[in-house]
Amino acid sequence: MSHATAPTAVERAVSLWNQLLEAPHVAEQTHEALMRGIDARGLRYGTRPISTFLRPRFISSEVWRQCERAGAWFHVSLARLMPLLAADRAILDDLGIHDGLADLVHACASPSPLSFLRLDGFMDDGVLRLVEFNADSPGGAAFVDGLDEVYRSLPIFQAFSRQVALRRRPSLPLIWRAVESAARFFRIAQPRVAIVDWREVATVNEFHIIAADLERHGIAATVCDPREIELRGDVVMAAGSPVDIVLKRVLVTDLAARPDDSAALVEALRRRLVVALNPVAVQAVTTKNLLALFWEGRFDRILSARARAVWKRHIPLTLRVRDGAFERDGRKEDIGPWILANRERLVLKPSDAWGADGVRLGWTCTDGEWSSALAEALRVGDHVVQERVAIPLERYPELDEGVLRHRDMRTEISPYTFSPRTSGEVLARLSANDLMNVKTGGGVVATYVVDAVTDSP
């Protein structure tokens, strides 16, 4: 006789939510309340709401603990690597950080700590597998906090919570604690913060959420464009207000690519007139070449044996696209022929790009397309290939022209870490295809840990 496996707490939670949602008019009312809450809080990526899904994501306490542990290990590792790599011109070149960008990273060296980080990955057969780090501009955390507020206001969430014990760790308190920690480290008595990025970026609404939260905690904060930074002697002004801490959301590559627009900010950073969170040196631990250098053994003398084991467990094989060989399972392989022969299990990526720009999925290419993409990557340089990670599918409800439908969505799991604490919430982006990014049309949901489910309220 076979015995069916009992549903997990997460499966029971999903089932209960769906039952509540399928009651008459609940889906329509939930959709309307979700959209009102999103509009009221400015939770939009440009003009598009960051979510249309009628259920948050639920994870187990075991998955949460794995995210916490991984977040702690990688935060410590990258904080250790960052200043060492940024000071070494040769390794900057290996990381794909060349010319003016390398000059910027080197010139703006700073004792500023690594204050926040997002690990981007997926749960693959029970293991968190990380495909990249975002330490340069790890957005989304404040948006997800806003979504949590919207969810908690929904009648369905309140009914659901009577049977399900949930928890999550919001990020906004960790952001202001990181600011306060930096202020103490640099002996800034009354920190004044500028959140800096181009005014035209689609994520600008999130900056205002962070600024409002900092203001609620007594920290003066303004949102401004790099072009609104000016120096008045040794005083840095942001949109007319003096500042001493910059929450740097503008990409380091943009600072290098637009020197005229960012000249005052770069000069302030070079002269250490402001503290940058995160500092410009994060560029050294943001490029995907970093993962390849780990697999080449370049960090074996820097990372402890335990740290190396954690990296190997959580990061898929990653190689720089170049002429040469690598060792796998005790055997040497020529990189180019190996990439061609293993198309269906590989992803080709620019080392330093975001928003899925330039990413080629081998299993969606013909042999000819893959060969051409490889030739172009070799010509351009600074590309990596990475072993494919299984992307889990989860069903999420949406209202489609007034009809409740459940769609299979590819779902990421990307934990944040913040200084001085080393664990934050978990970002969950959903996508109908394998390119997981809000910029490419995916949506976002808040993530909750399911501790227990009872049979009745």
C-alpha cells in the first residue's frame, strides 16, 4: 500500500489562501484593494504597478534559515574582498573593470563598509543557488515593505492570518540602522542623507519611500539627481541641502560613463567629503567575473576553507569567456569547445550588465545562434557562462479580464543583507519566462515565512 505524503505547511497555506480567494467576489475585491494600495504608496516601476498577483509568496522556516546563513556568509566574504580587489589594478582588469571605470574605483577608495547587499538566486532541489550579487544598487526592498503594508490591509490576509502564523523581516528599519551605523563609524552627529540616482529612472518612487522613512526616524533625507550635487568649498550640497551621507543608487558604471553629469559627486567621493553607502569599491564585487575568478581559485588564499565551501555550495560553475582551459572533475577542458558542446545547460551573460541585458539562454538558442553569440562574446570580451540553475515554478492567482486565473510563474528568491545586521527580507520576482527581472516585465510579491497552520480559525 502506498502512502501519500502529507502536505507541508507552505502547501497548506497556499491551499487555504486559494480557498479564501475563490469565495464569491473576493478575487475582484482583493484586486481592487491591491491596486488602490499600490497607487496610494507609489509602488510602481515607472507607470507599471510592481505587482498584480493576488497572493504573496510563502516559504518554509528551513528556506528562511538557509537565506539567513547564506546572507551572513556572503556579506562577510564580500566585505572582506571588496577593499582588497579595489586596490589591485591587475585584478580589477580580470574583473572586467577597465580604463576610466578602474580609475574611478581606485580613486574613490574609502573605508566605508559594505552596508547592503542582495543575493539573486533560486531554490534548486532544496539549495539556494546564487547566480549573481547586487551590491551596487540593490533595489526593491522598500517596495516590498510597501507591498507588505498593502497585503496586511486586505480582508483576505486578515482572515488568512487567523489560521496561519506568518512572519517576515522588513528592510526599511535595517536601512536606517545601516545609516546610523555608518554615522557612528564616521562620527557624524546628525547625518544628512541624499538618495542619488538619475531623475528619469523607473525606480524613483522607491527612493521617496526610503527618504520618508528616514525622516520619520529623525534623519534628514532628500532624493536628488547626480547633476544636482554641487560643492561649496568642503560642503556637499544635494538639491540645495547639505549632506554627509549618500545612499548611492546610481550605478558606478553610470558615474564613469557620464563624467560631466557626475563630476561633483565623484569629486566629493574622491575627497571623502561624503560617505557613500555602498562605496564605489562595490563595483569589484558586483561583476559576474567575480564568480568566475572564485571558480578559478583566485580567492583560495583570501577566503577561509569554510567560506570556500559555502561559495561552492551556493554558486553554480561560472567561467570567463576567453581562450584557455579550465579544470572540471579532475579533467582539463578547453573553454570554447566546452561552451559549444554544453549549450543546453549554459547561460551566456555580460559580466557587468543589469536588467537581463545581453543575456542568452543556451537552451533557447539554435546551435548556430549559440555559436554566433559565443563568437561575439569573445570579440567584445567581459562575458561569462554559467551553468543553468533550475528555476522553480509556482502558481500565482491573477485577475484576467475579471476572471480569476492561476498562472505558473518562475520564481526567484533573493535575500537582502544589511549592516550592522546580516539578514533582511527576501525579494521574490515572478516571471512567465526565464529572464527574471522587473525591467523585463516580471512582477514582485512580498515573502512570508510560514511557521504554523491550524485547521480552523
